[in-house]
Amino acid sequence: MPLISTNRLRKVSEAVFPSSKNIKQQYEEVAVTTTEVAANSMIQRLLYFNVYYSLLWFFCMIVLNIWKQGTKDYSVATRIVDPLLFALWCVVEPLRLQFGYTGNLQEKVPQLTGFWMFSIIPQLPIIAYHLNPPQFGTPLDRSLAIIMLVFLLAEVTLGFLAIQRIIRQQTVQFRLKDTTRQEGPSSAGVTRRAQV
């Protein structure tokens, strides 16, 4: 009886606390790759902080727009343009950040290019508009827009460099695979001819 319980206890302890022999076997089973990671860690950090800052910017802009529309005498054009630009920003910003995350981490060129294009086309003009609003700009408007502009300019610059790096790496990988495919059948054909 004590022998059976000792064996059970040993099995349970090996399952809970694996020995170094088991750990070594697990590490040997892990495939090691020689491909270089092309994801840009600086873009990832910028995107991480941009998510939180975008939430802050969103709530601050809602409060500012409500306050301005209630206390200031806006022109009709400004009453229409401000909410439209804010709505466009609200639609594009989550998509832009999602494209940035997936494109960078998964090294997908289309998503990273979408992130880059969304950063340039709608977001930069919207932030430039808020940087110098036509009527009743407050220092808070400008300070929020300046910080967002710094994020966008850094992401546009680093995003372009990341796209180039990922394309370069994927091109090299494609050429290496293509070269090994071309060498494989031709070398096999030579050995078959030599044997016959």
C-alpha cells in the first residue's frame, strides 16, 4: 500500500513540478526559427500610449464641444464642421489603431499600410483643424491637438520605415524560398541521372 501511494505521489509531483529532464525535453520540442522579427517595437509603444491618449482626447473634445456650443456664438458652418470632423475622427481612429496593432505585430503589409494611410489622410487634417480652430479656440484645444500631432507625426514616420523593413524582409524570405525550391528539383534530377 505505501508503495502505491508513493508512486502516485511521485506522478503527481512530476506533473505539478516537472523535473529538469522533462523541461529539457519540452525545450527540445520547440522549433527554433532563423527568421528575423520585423515588427517595430517603437511603433508598438506609440500605439499603446496613443490608445489611452485617444480616449482622453475623445472625452475632452466632447466636453469642450458641449461647453463651446452652450456658451459661445458659433457660426453655422462651424456648428456643422466641428461635429462632422469629430464623428469622422471617432470612426477612423479605432480602425487606424487596430490596423497599426495587427499590421505591426503580425507583420502584415496591407494592415500597416492602412494604418499609415489613415494616419495621413483623415487624421492629420482633422488634428490640424483642431490645432488652429477657426472660432473660439481654447488653450486646451491647442495643447490636446499638439500632443496628438506629435503622436501622428511619429507614427507616420516610423510606420513608413516599418513598412519598408517588412517588405524588405518578406522579399528576402520569398527569394530564399524560391531559390531553395529551384535548387531542390534540379539537384534531385542530377543525382537521379548519375545513378542511372
